[in-house]
Amino acid sequence: MYPLIRKCLFLLNPERAQFVALSALRWAHRLHLTRCLPQAVSTPCTWMGLSFENPVGLAAGLDDNAEYIDALGALGF
């Protein structure tokens, strides 16, 4: 399923693709579908003297208006 969704998102301009992806995530969270996802495994790392709980991060500006904070939090961010 991912290859099909990826192809569809790549047909859109980046801002529209971000909106579609985050809106889908918000609806998945509202329908409690994010509970079905596997829980993130904590793999601590240190980089440039800073300690992080996980090597995966979230890009600055992804959620400028904090509209998707609960849905992103359900994913482990």
C-alpha cells in the first residue's frame, strides 16, 4: 500500500502533499487507528554532546500552528 500512497503524494506539490499526509494522520488519530501502530523502540544516541532518546527527529516547521501535535505525539514525537 505504501508504494501507491507514495506515488500519489509525489504527484502533488510539496505543500499540498504535507497537508494531505498530516490531515490523514489527524483523522487516523481521531479514529484511534494510531493505537494499532507498533510502539517506537527507544534507542538513545548522543550527537555533538547532546543526548537524544531516539535518533529519529521531526523537522522544524512541520507543524507551525501546532494543529497536529496530538497525532504526532501518538507516533512518539
